[in-house]
Amino acid sequence: EGSYGSVYKVRHIHTNQYYAIKILKNIDNSDGIPITSLREIILLKFLDHPNIIKLEQLDFNKGRIELCLEYCQFDLLKFINLYKNNSEMYTLSLIKNFMFQILTGVSFLHSHKIMHRDLKPGNIMINENNLVKIGDFGLSRIFSISKRKYTKEVSTLWYRSPELLLGLED
């Protein structure tokens, strides 16, 4: 459960494949589809990379948007909490591998002029094969080289960079 919707683990009855269904907040109001939902849908339909969560299907059902995403067993926060005392599972090699995958995904986003703007352990998923997937693109933006200023206070407070927290950017 998050500020923009809820996520459920589902299983396809014919293939037994697991998926994550993200149900975005209700759109039954006069304002239409929230811009955060539109951004996430557009970016997920466009992005194709092993370290970016894959949008399998998009449905509009009873006034709500449902995103069918590839399923990942953990987010990074749950993974750390579960295995932090297990030295067999939580090795330096694994940590380096996760960092490499995160940076590869971020590099892919930046090469396509996309800022995630909410990168945190809860938005980094890990599947059963220890493949890292960056997810939750609701606050993401496509950027251009211009004098245009972007909103700085979009990321989760605890994960903001020091220069944003101290007002040192510009």
C-alpha cells in the first residue's frame, strides 16, 4: 500500500506465473487521470531494460487503472531486513552485484533523459534470481537541457540528497 495505490501478488490460473497488480488510486473524479499515473504508464510502456520493472498489461476497470507488472519477491528494504544477519546470503559480492544492477538501471534511465526522483530501497525490487528491478515511476520526469527548474521536494524526505536538504543546489 502506498500513497498512489495498492499492489497485490496474483497468480495466472493457466500458467501459474506470478505477477504484481498495482491498482492506482480511483480516477472517478472530474480531474481525470492523475499526472503521476500518466507518467508512470507512459514510462513503463516505453522502458525495456533488464533492471527496470516490466509492464505486462494495462487495464481500466471500474474507474481505476490496473498495472500488471512482473513479480519480484522482495523490495530492497525487505531483503536487507530479512538477510542482514545471514552471512551466507548477504555477502559483499551480492551487495556489489546489486549496486552494479541499480547503477546500470539508473544509467539506462539517464541515457533516455529520465529522472526517477524517488529512488529508495522500497522502489528497488529483487526477484527470485537476485535480479534488481527499479520500479515506481510516478514521480519520474523526462528532462531536457534547458533553464527550466524542476520541483526539488518530490523524493521521499529520508532519501533526499544533502544538497537538497540543506538548500545548497543551484
